[in-house]
Amino acid sequence: MSHPSRRFHPRAAGAALALLGLLATLAGPALAATVIHFQRENYAALVFQLRKGEVHALVLHPQGYKAHVSLDDGRHMTVTYQPHDVAMLETLAHAKGASFAVATATHKATATHHKLRYIAGAILIVVILVVLAVLLVGRRRALAEEEEPPREGGAPAAPPGAGAS
């Protein structure tokens, strides 16, 4: 007696792989960090925005003399400044209530986003191996059932050539 529920179904395998692809697609953005894109702006525009009170936060990076500016409307800008302008930028920022900071160089031992990528990759590989193992076991069971002839009436199958004399 054959069991259709144990047979290998290509549609079921395709559905499983499609579901796996969907899960991988949905998990990717969830693991990615939020990235802020800074647009370039000139120094005169920064000073004008500081004086108008449009700047929410100002962070100076002395290694490259770059300032990262967050505006009240949600935009983010990168501005190149001169080292002698630091005191004036700080005074303008504090006068208009904007947060002001000078970044310090710190070296991270390992980047967190790389660890998350490795973890996500390992999970994906394990899921693929499990799906392949399930498909392989199902295929072997289906082949074993096809090779075994069905028995009728409970009588054992006669060996070939035994009935002809």
C-alpha cells in the first residue's frame, strides 16, 4: 500500500525553498543597521543655518576637519571647516540651543554589523542544510516504496519462475 503523504512532491520542495527565500529576504533588512546619508554643504550655508536656529546638532570631526550637521527638518549635512573656526561654531551652536560635540577617534575591536552578517549567514546555511536533508530523506522513502511490490490478500509473493512446470 502506498502512502501518498510520504512521497516526494516537487511542488512542496519548491514551496519550501520559496518560503526560505522569503524569510531570508525579510530577515536581511531587519539585521541591517540604520544608515544616515550626509549631503555635502558649504561652510557659509552652515553658518547661515546656525544663525537662523535651524541646526539641531553639530558634531566636529577634527581628523578631517569635517562637521556633521543634523537639521531640524531631518536632513543631514557634511561641512568642511577650518581649525580656527571651532570656537565660533561652538558659540553659535550654544547660542541657538543646538547640541555641540567634538568627536574623538576610537578604534573598535570588531564591528558589530560584521558579527550580525556572520550570524545571519550561519543561520541561512543551517536552514538550507535542514531543508536539503528533509528532501533527501523524503526522496529515499519514495524510491524505497516504488521498489517494494504491493502484497495482495496477505499471501507472500511467489518467486519468479516457481509456478511454471
